[in-house]
Amino acid sequence: MKAVVVVLSGVADRPAKRLKDRTPLQVARTPTLDALAKGGRVGAVATSPRGTHAGSDVALLTLLGYDPVRHPLRRGPLEAAGAGIEVGPQDMVLRGNLVTLDDERIVDLTAGRVSTEEATALLDELSREIVDDGVRIQAVHGYRCVMVIEDGRSLRIETRPPHDAFGTGVRECYPRGTDSARVERILDRSRPVLRDHEINQVRLDLGENPANFLWLWGEGADEDLPAFEAVFGLHGVCVAAAALAKGVARKAGFDLVEVDGATGDLDSDLAAKGREAVARLDSHDLVFVHVQGANEASHQGEPLKKVEVIQQADRDVLKPIVEALEGRDEEWKLLIASDHVTATEDDQLSAGKAPFLIAGSDVEAIRGYPFDEEHAEKSDLQIDDGPSLMSFFLGRNPSKT
């Protein structure tokens, strides 16, 4: 049997006024998804188990069959793993966002889509200005970066994601905990260093949002995961560009492939990603495909752009995968899921259930519901124990967790 898992990050949404109180999934023209849903099963899964937060780090672990409570790998170390950044067993790792700060409020979570080259220069300057020999900051892609605090594993720090601080006073959302002062000093130092950098002066002259503040979050230490192949007996490969997805896959023992033109952003070459996924069907039992664009459109507050990304994913990723699976002389299964709900109108992530779809050569349709939030919610297929979705999908019990 061949299995494919496609995670459309943040594709689930809330009804938007600009879409006449419909969601992007309900508006988008998706013939491939429509056909799969008609012949398969649509349901909803709790991707953020009790005691965890709504976020892709938790949700991706859940969707791949891991209990994020038992395996507390968080965003910082996962992004470092995906970006190939070396982390020691006693280090603390945080994800960083370069953002735009205006009057003590974050007004742009992506700093005007600052380029990787600009971000690298800004972060290199900030690293030189931070008087802390135990701290390393490294750019990942665009506005995303990772900060490593050497020998900081035991630090007691509680941070909040940048969307929690969006539009509100950042001081209200600063890190907490008995050891938070060390991180707070870096946040404070980032203000004058980034604000006065010539790159940001040029961006202001061009009418672009400056990358004038560093927000740090997703703290955690490195942990191991049981290999997916040892748990489910399938050799997997990951087709992704986003460092977080690659980090989860690497920790799970998946092979990773680099796709030319795939960026993990709105400009990603989804057709190249679809071709790469199809090519890997011959060499692997399970292909894990991650598409980030819909989530990025939500963060920009662009529901129409999100509709476009969904339509492109349907055409360039899902269609070729389905055609390849149906053309093979063997059984196959396909799982399509949103990792969480990302509300485009207020840029908030929801901890509720997210829609998923299972189709395959031996999957029988129950109701033929469309793949959208409304029908997933009223489906009789509700997975409250999120990590069990993978064993349900594969039709086999894990050997260990």
C-alpha cells in the first residue's frame, strides 16, 4: 500500500465578511478535493490535545501520530532541526520573528515580507550588539529566525506567539518566568539596533514596513522522537520547504528532499512540490507533503489570496498525486488535513478541531460531505484523541508511542 499525507497548513478558517460570510475553503474552486470528498470521508480532528497550545508544532506532531504531551518538542528546536542548525542537549532554542513595531504595537508579523538577505544582515548586526556570549541568532527564511541559548535548557521562560501580541502593547505579552529577564534584554536591545540599521532606513524610504523589532517565542529544548518507521512500519519521505515541517519530519526519521522553487511562502512553486511528491512514490511507503501558503495568506489578512493558494494546491499538488495513485497497480490511501484553524480576519489560531479528509482505493464514502469546516464539524467522524488519527488512517496500531 502507498500512503500520502498532505498537510495544508492553516487552510481551515472562520467565515469572512469579504467572502460573504464564507470561508476560503467554501469559496475556492477545488475539483480534486471535491471528488476526493465525495468518494471518501470528511471529519474533524483535535490537533491540539488538552494541555497544549494551538500551533503547527503541536499539530504536526499530532497529525503524524505523536502525542505532543509525551513528546514535548516545541517550535524552537523543531525549526532548528529543519534548518540544520546545531543544537546541544543542554541548550534552549527559541523561534524568532522579525516584525514591524509601531507605537509599542506589532503591526506587521512578517516585517513587510523582509527578504532572507536583509534579515541575515539585520540579525548579524544584532548578534554583534548583544552582550551575551552564550546566545546565537541565525536567520532561517525571510522574517523567520532561530535563537539558541547555550546551556539554557533549565531556564524557566514562558513566551507567547507573535499573533498574541498583534495589535496590542508588546510589553503586555513579554516573556514571563523567573529567567525571562535574559530574553527581555535581547528584545529591548533589538529595538534601537534594528530601528537605526540602514536596511530599515531604506525600507522606510521605499514605503516598506521596517523589520525593527525581534519577537522571540516557541521556547524548548531538543528531544528525540521514536522513528515513524519503527512505530508504523512505513518508510517515509517529507516534501516540504517550511523549516518547522522539515524539523518534525527529520525528528521522525523521514528522508528529506529539497525542492527547487519551494519556499514555504506565497511564492512557493507548488507544481514542483507536486512533481516531487509523485516521484517519491516509487521509493517510499509514505509521502508527507506540507503546503504553507494558505497559512501565510491568513497572516497577511488576505482571504482572497488564501482562496488562490487553495486552488493552486488543488491543481498543482493534489491533482497530480491523485492521478499517480490511481494509476498504480496497488492499494493506496490519502490523508488531507489542516493542522489548525487560522482566522484570516483577526490572524488568530484556534485550538478547536480541524477538518481532515481520507480517501483511497478501499475507502467507502459515508455521506459525501464537502471538505470544509462546516461539514467537518457536523460529520460523524470526530477524532478527539488527535494522535490516533494516523493509526485510523493507516488501519494499523502503532507498535509503540
